[in-house]
Amino acid sequence: MSGRRRILAGAMGLAGTAIVGRGAWAWEPARPVQLIVGYAPGGGADIAARVIAEASSPFFPTPLVVLNRPGAGGAIAAQHVAGLAPDGLNLLVGGGSESTSLPVFRDVPYDPKHSFRAIIRLTRQPLVIVTRRGGKYAGIAQVVAAAKRAPGTVPHASSGIGSIYHAVFVLLSQAAGIELLHVPYTGGAPSLQAVLAGTVDLAVLAPEEMAGLVQAGEIVPLAVASADRLPGLPEVPTLREQGWDVVVENMKGLCAPAGLPDEIATVLHDRFRRGMQQPVWNAFLERTGATAGYLDGPGFQAAMDSVLDALRRSVQRA
């Protein structure tokens, strides 16, 4: 073979290698991929979306863009995504209220079990009932006693009517036989600000939403809604330990509109899974106390359905 032919053959071989390497992911987004969050900036869903976008961006040829569409406990964003084309370019940061609790408390303009295709679960999110430093209550027993003395006068924040944060207080109220005053906001961050300002006495937050303020002593955790105490808050008892059988956890992951082709779902899953293995994602988990919660798409959908069904059973029994 002549020198010229060897050069051409080598070039073709290199080109073939490049094509094979890129072909490992056959689908490529033609435009930026939008991660749509149903809550205000600064909340748990927003923080997780921005970190996974940063961690996963090296594996996408186009930017990953986080967009906030807050309101109605995440239903506005969920309805928006459910109505979009299943082309892989618009993903709902789901798994929370819009997927697991809101449909229990009110009608929603989408089907939480069938309007989306789950792609990947990113985190499990323990939920913590908190108050501010110097607040009225040192524990949940005092909250319950105050609510029994004066029903409807103890105000608590949530991220919207029917949100998973609201559900914690609904289930606690049912278990304790009390009535609290619900003050809805558009996300965890506004709820946190309301507690700090003294507008409300209580809120439910995820660890990543409050970690710095707990360390600074500005926010005081009163109870954990998980089945077990949290490693990052070992001194904070669970609601079960305090006598109320309430166990609720949030979760966050990515969902596409229903009808997304298998090929695109696989590519999205694999790229975001690689993002979850990057140092920036692991640093986020360590810094905030969020819990790694990887599940593939079918596992994520099953987990959401399980929480939704459990809440429906609980509310129907009340």
C-alpha cells in the first residue's frame, strides 16, 4: 500500500472510531435541554436541578437550562411539561408534590401515573419540621398542645396546597387530632423566609434548604418525618418517636412527557447517571445532607406511585 493510501486508510479508521464513540449515544439533542422546576428558585427542587445540570453538562452537546415555573404546588410546571412534545428537550423535575401528594388533595390537569415517562431518580429527600430560633415551640408536643387549646391558630408554611410539605402537616393533624393554620407559599425558600421573619411558626423543609441556617442556629429542627433519624441531625427525633405515626419523604428526579421513545429515554438516563457520579454532585449531597436516591425510570415511577397510593389510603381513612 502506498504512503498516500496508508494515510487515507488511517484517517478513515480514526473517523470511524470517532463515529462509533459518538454513536454510543445515538440520539443527540438539537437544542438546549430544559429542566423545568415547579417551585421558586432556592428551594430543594431548584437546587437539585441546578447541581445535576452542572454535573451532567459535560455529557451533553447543548446546554442544560433550569427554568422555574412556580405555583399550585408544582402543578403549573407539571401541566406545562405534560403538554409538550416527547422529544427529550423538556424534562420535569418531578417526584415531589405534583407527582405524589397534590393529586390526593385536589384535581390536577394531568395524570401523575400516565402523563409522564420517568427517566431517573436523583435524590430521596427527608422532610423536617422546623421553627426559628427563639420561637414559641421547643418540640412537637408543644405545637400539638397549643393547637388543641386554640384550634386553627398555629400557622405553618408549605410550598402550596396539597404539596408534599403540606401533606406532612395534614397527616400530623389527623394523627394528633388537631387543626393548624395553613399558609401556602410557592416553594421551600419562601416558606423558610416566612419562618425566619416570624410570619409563621413552623415549616417543613428538606435538609439542603436549611443546612446553613441550622448550623448557624437560626433554624431549629423539631422533628423528622422519615422512619429513622437523619445522620446529619442525629439529635432530632422522628414524629414516630414522639408518638405520631407519620412517615413522609420527598424525592426528586427527571420525567419527560409520556410517549418519549426508548432510545431518547436511555440516552437521557445514561447521561444524567454519569452526572450523578461526578464530584460536584457528590459534594452537593455531602454539603446539604441530601440523600442519594438513584433509581432507573421504572423504579422511579414505581416509587412515586407507591407514595401517591399510600397518601390516598391515609386521607381516605381520615
